[in-house]
Amino acid sequence: MRLLLVEDEAEMASALSAALLKYDMVIDHAPNLAFAEEAIPNRVHAAFLLDRNLPDGDGIDLIPLIRQQVPGAPIIVLTARGSLVDRITGLDQGADDYLPKPFAVEELLARLRAVMRRPAQIAVNVGRVGNLTYDFANRHVSILDNPVDLPRRELLVLETLVQRTGRTVLRTSLEEAVYGFDDEIQSNALDAHVSRLRRKLADAGATVEIHTIRGVGYLMKQAR
């Protein structure tokens, strides 16, 4: 899952990004409204974490743009402004959840899972291809109910392919799902991730195929 974190405190952003990285999430950091307003229309983020006290305005002012550009994406406000009035304002403006600082990363993860289970996301909460099941809310892969452990980037490749089963996924779309704004991408890195993913799925007995569409991208479908 790729998230956009809108947070002006560099130390807070760095610590939170590092913590979420351990849970197989790609975090892009926007330090202000202006940066976020440029990033949101790219439509590469599955969820948004918004601070309120930004140098150029209030983070909740981004909510209408997010709803327009990425309908259904979960939005959680993370802020020191935790009064009852502030919480009501944030929720009334369209946030899915409101978490006052300081908070535990485990609680944030639990709240992310909760908003991912809400009706707008339920239709795509679980993906199935052949005998492979992918639980989007919990980032869990299983084959015939047997769990399959994958490194973060291979997991993100699989997540993106499952979301678009039977359709060609452009290389650029996969790279956007797997790498953050600041990541350096080696020319053959994506191919290496896909190759390792194919091998691990085959070893686990998955009845799925990942086809290379030369010069374009990849396509996942049930094996014949």
C-alpha cells in the first residue's frame, strides 16, 4: 500500500515513515499543502494521513481534492489538535478517522485496517486469482489457506497485479505502486521483483500466471 503523509515536522514524518515501512507500506512525504496538492492528482496513493497545522494552511482543506481525485480512499487526520470541536470539524469535513497526537503506530495501523473494511472499500477488500487469496486490509497472502510470506516490494507488486487481474499493468503503474518519490529505481529492479515473485508463488503451488507483456508491463491471470 502506498500512502501520502502530509506532515510539516520532518522528525515526525521520518519516524512515522520508518515505522510504517516495517509494515510493507510505501510512504511519500508532503511537508505542506502545496506539495500535497501536486501529489494527489497522480492518483498513486491508496490512503492519506493528514496533519492540520501546516505552514501554508490546514490539512483538512485537502479533503475535497482527495475525494475528487481518489474517490473512496481512506483519510485519517493525525494532529495535535485533539479537542472535541477539532475532532468534530475534521470528521464533518470528510475525514474517515481522526487520531490525536501522540499515538502508537499500532493504533494507526488498526485504524487503517478499520477504514479499509468500510463499505466503500469492501468490494475490493479481498482479491482471488486461482487458488491465491489476497487480503488487502491485512496485507495477507494465502494459497489454499496456507500463508505465503513475501518481502515488501514483492508484496506490493502482487497487490497491484491482483487489483487488476486479467488486465495489463503498465511498468510505470507497478513502479508507482512499489517505489516512493525519493526511491532510486534501478533499470532491472522491477523485473527482478517479478521474477522472484513468480518463483515463490510457483513453489507455493499457486495456480496463477504472471505474463510479461514485452515493452509494456505485466498481466496476472488464473493458470489454465
